[in-house]
Amino acid sequence: MRIPLPEPFDFDLTVGHQTHYRGRAGADLYDDGTYYRVLSRAGRLLATAATPTGDGLLDVTLLNGGSPDDEVFAGERMAELLGLDVDLGGFYAVLDRDPVLAAAVGSLRGLRPTRAESAFEALVQSIVAQQISGVVARVIRDGLVRELGVSVTAGDHELFAFPAPEAVLAAGIDGLKQLKLSARKAEYIHGIARDMLEGELDPDRLSTMDDEEAIAELVGLRGVGRWTAEWVLMRALGRLDVLPAGDLALRRTVSDLYFDGAEISIEGLAEFAQRWSPYRGLATTYLFAYLRRLRAGVA
DNA sequence: AGCCAGGCTCTCG
DNA sequence: CGAGAGCATGGC
């Protein structure tokens, strides 16, 4: 099926960012102009490919078959994962009155805030990323997906679904530790998989809550502090005004761009970032995209 | 060879 | 309450 693309939208930039400019990152694959993702629908796995047609449409195809209803589902999910439903206009108006931010991220026009497939995926990714460098986090996440995610062969591509809570639970804490997680993080992720399956954590209910309510709910989970909850809101719920003020990389970036490298406190960042309201989350996403592209050495 | 990296929990004063 | 230890791996 084909879905209409919004303006502005830069497919290559958006999917390149999502895959860390390495073709494959976690369950996301970008190859030869097509974005691949295995979507889970009520326990069934839909190998899905998305390619822009060049005339303002996105072609969404199920690679291993599916009903017409599955196709509609995949189209809607793809639109969400690629952030096509987000109106970027307000954020670009913020850019117009923040020349420093504009200088850093102005060339990222058309980048969409991509999303994880589920709250579970965002939780696992964020917990993995706690405290460690982005490089290490990526290595560990790739291992989790490859070892615990179901492999789906689609044409000449091997795709992996993001691991279901069942698979994470079945791996056990020891199994997770063998995938390079610390004992602590293995417990956290194992526990959250169990919470998901027992209905302790209900993503549908989360999405009805406002930001602070949802953060409070998530922080109730063992292993989830404010930083992790904030990233889950951005990455899974698509919230645009969340500011992970405790994020070390964000603090350093703001410090470098605005304060000539002088350290900025968490409270200082929270106050400073009011200038981006109500798009503090989008600003954060763009700053990380700026960083990621810089480090990847992409022109 | 250390030390640090997109934090969090637990334990002690 | 606030401060501090411990955590695991990969890169510099």
C-alpha cells in the first residue's frame, strides 16, 4: 500500500539516524533506499519494507505475505515509527529564534523523530544505555536482538524482530548476563519483561497519561529512573516536550554549543531549555541527531 | 593501564 | 535525606 508523506520529510536522514548510519542497528535495517522492520501484530510477525516512491508517497510492502488488513496495519505502524504524524512546524519556528540551535541542527530539516515499536523496546534500549557509552550500548543491543529476536528471512535480507517479553523472560537472568549485560541490568530487563506479561505494565494505559503521570508510572519499575522514563516517553510514546535534563551527553552538548564548554547543572539545563518549550523533546532528538551524524562523519 | 561513558539501586551516616 | 560504592563492556 502507499501512504502520503508529509512535508518536510527527509527519508534518508530519518532512517539513517534510526540505523546509526551503519545500515543495521538493533531491529532496524536500512539498505539500498529501503527501510526494513519486522512488525509484531498480535503475536504474528510481518516483515515490512518501506520505500519512498519519489512522488510524495511511501510504498509499504509485506515481504512474506499477509492479508489486506495486515497491509493497512503495517502502513499505519510505519507512519508512526517514522514520525510521519508529527507536525514539525512549531519546532522550526523555535529554531528561527534560536540561532545557535539552528546552526547545529538546521541542516537536519526533514528529520522525523523515529519511534521504537513498543514501550518494551524503548525500555530495554534505554536500560541498556544507562550510564555506558553509545558504542557499548549499541553492541549490547545488537546482541540482544540477534540472540533473542526471531529471525525472519525476507528475500536476500535476514531481519530480526525486536525480542518479545516472552523471549527475554525465557532467556533468564543468566542468559541475559551472557549477552554482556551487568547482573543488575539483567535483573531489571528480566523483571520488566515479566511485568509486561503479567499486565503490571500496560502501554495502552501509559499513552492515556500526561507526561508527568507516565514518568511516575514508569519510575515505579525497578531499574527505571527519571532519565530512562523520559527517553521512553520520547521514543515510544512520541512525546515532544520531554527534557532528559540529567542526560550527560545532552548537558555536554548544550554546554559546548551555548556556554563555551562551561559545565551546566541539571537544574541549569532544565531552566535553559524552557526556550525550546513546548518542543524540548524534539530539540533533544535533533541535538542527538546532530551528535550522531557528527560522530559518524556523514557529510 | 586506567578512566570514562546518553544512570540506577542499595547501603550508610 | 544526602553521599558514595558498585556495576560491565569497549574505546581512548
